[in-house]
Amino acid sequence: MIFNRLAVAAALCAAGSTAFIAPKNAGQVSFSHRVSSPLSAATLETAAVSCGRSLSRCPLGKCCHSFMSHGDTNNNDTLEPTSTRQTETEEVAKPEVMRPPIDYVWNDVAGQLKEAFGYSDAEIESYSNEVEGSKDNLMQIYKALQMARGFENACNQQYMQGKIRGFMHLDNGQESIPALVDYAIKNGDKKYSYYREHTHAIASGVDPGEVMAELFMKETGSCKGAGGSMHIFDKSAYFQGGWALVSEQLPYAGGAAKSILLDRALGISDDENYEKQDVAPPADDDRISVVFVGEGGAQNGRTAELLNSAAKDNLPLLLLVIDNGRAINTYTGDVATNGDVYQQGKHYGVPGLKVDGHDAADVAKGGKAVIDYIRSGKGPAILQVHTYRFNGHSPADPEHERGRKDEKAWARSDQDPIKKFEDKYTANGVFTEDELKAAKKEILAEVKAAVKFADESPMPPVELAKELEYPDAPDTDYNQRPAPTYADAVNKRTISDEQMATVTAHIDALREKAKAGDISIGDAINLAIHEEMLRDPATTIHAEDLQAGSSYDIPKLTQQTYGQIRAADEIIDEGHFIGKALGEGMNGYRPIVELMNTNFGIFGMAELSSAGNTYATTGGQFDMPMTIVGAGGTAPNQSLGAEHSQPFHAYVMGIPGLKICTAASPDAAYGITKSMIRDNGPCFLFAPVKMMKEAKGVLDLDVCAPLNKAALLHEASADSVANGNAVTVLTYLHGVKEAQLVTEEITDEGFDIDLIELRSLKPLDMDTIRTSLERTNKVVILDESTQSGGVGATVSARINEELFDLLDAPVKRLCMDDAPVPYASTMEVGVVKRGSDLVQAVFEI
Ligand SMILES: Cc1ncc(C[n+]2csc(CCOP(=O)(O)OP(=O)(O)O)c2C)c(N)n1
């Protein structure tokens, strides 16, 4: 007896069996399908009949759905109840495809809209009528489908001709998604896509010529040729990527969604230059943030974090899951148990809808209903679109996807959303074939024009790369930056008199301490943050344990003053909240991220590196104001253990676009924090973990410090220079204290040092180093990082490359061993260099 999979599923469903497991070879192309079941073939057939409906037509029946989830995403070629595996086998028919279609009809979608989203029958009907009853809307969908297909086909041709290079991911077969975007997503909505985003960009209103020119690496491209296929951005269309690390875009979209709430709460909005102005968003502001993710990418933990954050803050956010069942060569079901991502929101109270990408009209109807749910302020939602991708992952990737050839061939003939649309709407007489042909012709002419535009455009000049390094030049004087004109007005309407009185008293007390020379590094940063948050209400702050002031009082009193919307307590994943800060930074806000200990930023490496890349990758369209601040470096004799003593400042040195400073005194910390908050790029301030509360000093109040200058803390005497007994000492973080503690010991012996604090690790202040070396001709680096890949290694290399003629001796590095910092103080001295090592080195050199 022959069964098909659906009948088997229905049978098992009717028999109440839902416990299936994915066999080891799930997903492999095996045309010898077996079923192991305690049920006889006859029972199965009977059960299928008694279930009364084909699985693909089952609207929301739980057991059917649970099977669909397994059968679909795990691609179980063998269906085995756990308990009876390998007890009884029967040959079943070869399925036509490995990944079965879902073949939803509108009723399947309507049922979900009713159950999960609370829509009434009448409302659901109106969503249907809006599409089915409007020739214009249907034509809009059709043209969007054709544009997506035509554009990607042109890309493929141009790639084969060598005009497009690198990684390029095509979207053929998944055109229902750009059609939905074209139909239901508005210009002001924030759009965050991934590397397979050409069609999403165009459907969002990005000019196809500019997208094609970007792929052709031309200056007229959407990002001036700096981004490429995987990095399409367009400020005017609010198309905000184009991100190439799978799933990284998820928290960014969360931050963008939060920026919509911030606009509303503060009563500010974008002017025609996308700068914030003192004009509240309109009363009917219904913007949302949309994040596109593959079903493979959706398995990343960022999804859970985003759902949590979106639910907690009731963010206007759509998680749009493009479920083609494949992640490069891998069947997602082979690696993931929850292929039905649309159900993942249940834990957070976030509803989800699954639609069949084969039917573009149904995707548009169902998708619009979900989008309107979010627009109405009810909160975030998930839309999962079941699709087939007609091409391989990327032409640059090997085409050894298991079973893909067969699946692609089948899907092209059986699951093509364009064919389905044409068949359906010519058969029911809505369109004539000629009407559709004319529309297609019009679109293909647009695509042709896009290729011509790209082809004829110039390449970007070589200098552009350097120009795009930082949005603000390294020598920017931040004291000259005007404050937003709306600051007082916004403060007045968002901070109560009582809150203002409290924070003013707090600020006054800190300023008194500062004048008395009694302020700590932590308090100095806290003071700078309050002054800047009052000066510019677009400044926000994110931290763990924020309400309590985190570990060193850096965010103290921020939430109590500016509210949760601007001062957010965060879950314990630095990647999540650095990512949200990035999304805010792209949308006119100036986020500060406080890291209790900068080592925890290790969790945010992806987000940090993308923050560094953004300005350049977007061709200078998007500034990325973001200040990351925290305690770091070593803490000799404090036994913090290895993981709290890592040189994270060295880990991030290679991130382009990131300005990195250190501050070993309250004054430096204060002035640098103020400047970083005003800078339009990402900046990272490291303060010495052991000195956060201990170091006290006077502040140069109201003054912003440069972000590209080292500080000469002690100058070697003229005598020592004349006698050749002067040495330049370069150090930072706790090394500053170590050096200061031994300076007298060094001078007592007739030697002296130019003690230079490297306050800017990147860019490095080579001028100050040069001036000192012109006097001393010798240099020791007391380094707070490891021998391999450390800051000292970079500084030493640059001195050798640029100032070699000034050296009388090789550069001497005193760096941490390439070993984890041990807990026991007896061992720690062997790994972390201190003042005594410096004394020795000065004498030796
Ligand atoms: C962090 C990261 N890891 C791995 C990759 C390589 N990679 C690119 S796409 C991809 C599969 C993603 O599949 P899915 O999310 O389902 O999206 P699809 O490509 O099918 O649209 C992988 C592993 C990457 N770009 N980023």
C-alpha cells in the first residue's frame, strides 16, 4: 500500500501521536523513504480519512501543525514515533520533493489572523478585498514581483560578466516578500535587512539604478561603492541595511523601533536633512521597524532577545522570517528544532502568522493585517513566509547543496509566485495576458535602465576610503559643537520640576567635589553624562544594573531623571544592547553604553565592529554616534581573575572607525566622555578598573578634551636629557599609576622620564611621541595588554616605522605575558608588568 507524507501525517495526527524525531539523515536526498510505525498501513489510511482534511489544508489544528513543523523544517524523510523506531518498516511513495509545500489557502491564513491576532471575520474580509477587489493593488503587487525577479536576473547576468564581484545573494523565488514590502511598508518605516536584500531595498523605494550601481562598485551607488551587494543603505528610504553577519541586524532593528518611541516621547522628529527638530511626530504616526531574517538566522539567540525586548517595551516591530528551509547547504531542520519561528513569540506574548510565499496576494493580505496590528500600537509581531529559493546561496558559494538541484527544478515549475499570480488572475479574468505582459515589459525596461546607469557610472576615487574613516576628523574641537536648540524645550516637557531639582542638586554636588579635587573617575564620568544628557535630549544610555548606578556610579540617577525610555536597564547581553544602541544611533540619537567591566563587551564584538564600519560602509550616509564607556585594564593585586582582566582595548584596536581612548584620571575621563558623546562616530573610553573610585582630582569643568591627544604627565629634566639619561615612557590605564609611583625612584638614581599617558589609543598621537623622542631618543612602553596582538605591539611598530631615526635603542616593551592573568598574586606578578619592571627597564635602556 502506498501512502504519501500528508496522509501519514494526518494518520498519526488522528492517532494522537505527535512525538516525532528527526532521523540522523534528515534532510538528505533519499528517495527510499521509509516509515516506521506501530500503525499498520491500513490503520494509517483509515486515520487519514478520519482526520477529514488534507494536512496542507489544516488551518491551525495543533497536531497537524506540530507535524508540519517537523515534517517541513526537519525534512523528515523517515517518520518515526520515538518509542518504536526501527521496529517495523514499510516502503512509502517517493515524495515529489524533500521539503513539502504548505499550499495554504486564504482560509488557513484567515484562521490564524483570527486566533493569534484577534481579527474579526469582517476585518479579515476587508484585508482580502483590499487586494482581490482592487486591480490597482494587484497590479502593484505584480509589478513588484516582476521588478524583484527582473532585477535579480539582471544581477546574475552581470555577475557572470564580471561586472559584479564578491558575494551576491539572489532572491529569486521569494518575490512575495518584496511585493509585501512594496504594498504595505511605508517610507518612514525603518527597514533592516540582511545580505540578500537587493529586492527589499528596491521595494522600500531605493532607486534600482543606485542599487545596481552599488553592485557595480560605482560612485553613484547607494553607498558610493563602499558597501556592495550585502550592504545596501539609503537614508531617504529609511533602508538601514544590508548587514552581512547573520542575525546581527536583529537588535539594530530593536533600537530603530525604540527610536520611534523616543521621537514620540520627546516630541521630536526628523527634518528634511534627517536631523532632529522640535516638531512632534504627527498624531497618526504609525511607523514601525521591520527586520528581515532567514529561518536559519532566526535560530540565533538574538531572536529571543529581540522578542523579549520588543515585548517588554511594546516596540512597533515586525520580525519578518523568510523561511526557505536552507542555510547555505544546511537544512535548517537538521540543526534546529523550532522551524516554526512564527510561534516563538508565544513565550513573550508576541503573535505570529505563517503564510505561503507561493501566493503573493495572500502574503500581501496577511502581511498587511500583521503590519496594521503593529501600526495600531498593539506591539510587535512575527510573520513567517514559507518560500523556495530558486538559486543557490550565492554564485560565489559551491553548489553542493544536498538535493537542491531537484528541489530547485521542482520549485521553479511548481512554486513560482509569479506564475501562480499570472495563472490565478488571468484565469479569473482580472487581467488579460496582454496587460500582464505590458506591465512586465515596463518593469524590465526599468531594470535595463538601471544596468545602463550602473555601467556608465564612474568608479569612486581612491581618496574616498580615507574620507570615510571617521564622520568627525580626529582633531575636532568638541567645545565648538552647538547644542540642539530644542534642548530646553524638550527638557521642560520631559523632566519634571522635581526630577530637575534632584539632578541639579546632584550635578552641583559633583561639581563642588570636582572643584575641591575630590571627585572620582566614576563620578566624573557620571557628571559628564548628566551634563551632556541635559545639553542634548537625544542622548540615551543603556546599562545593566543602571537604576542602581551599575558598578561605579557611571549611570547613577539617569533613569530617575530621564525615564526608562532614555535610560534603559538592560538584559545581560552586551551584544543586545550595543546593538540596540546602534539602531538608535542610526536614527538621530546619541546612545551611551555603560559596560560595568569592559571585558563584558566581548559579547558585543559583532555589534561593535559593525558600529565601526557603518559610517564608511554606508558611504557616509549614516553617522554612528555611540559612546561606550567602562572600567578595564589590569588591577594588580586585586585578584579579579582572568576573565575580568583581559585587554579588551587591544581586542577592539583593529575595528575600523572606532575611536579608542583611555583615562587614568577624573579630569581626562570627564573631558573625553563629553567629547565622545558629541562625536558622530563610535567611541570607546576605557578607565582603569582599580582606580575608578580611588583616583581623585580636579576637573576642568565644562571643557571637552581632544580625542586624539596623549598627555605629558611628567617631563624629564633638561639635565637628564642633556646627559642622555632621559627615557620616554608610554603607558595608559593602571600603568599610569604604576609609573607615577616609581618616578621618584627613577629620578633619585639620576635618570628621568617623559611620562606620556596614551589617552588616545586610536588614533594614536604620534606627534606627542615624536616630540618626546626628539629629546630622549629612548622609549619604554608599559603596556596593559599582551605581547601578541597588544596595544604596545602596534605602538612599537609605528615608532619603528615612522620614528626610527630618533631611536638610540630598540623600543622596549613591558607587556602582559600571553597567558591568562592568574588569580594568585604570587603568579600575577609574573604575568602583569608593574612599576618595578619599569624602573629596571629604564635603567637597562
Ligand atoms: C555570523 C555569521 N556566520 C556565518 C555566516 C555565513 N552565512 C551566510 S548566510 C548563512 C546562512 C543563513 O541562512 P538563512 O538565515 O536561512 O538565510 P538565507 O541565506 O537562506 O536567506 C551563513 C551561515 C555569516 N554571514 N555570518
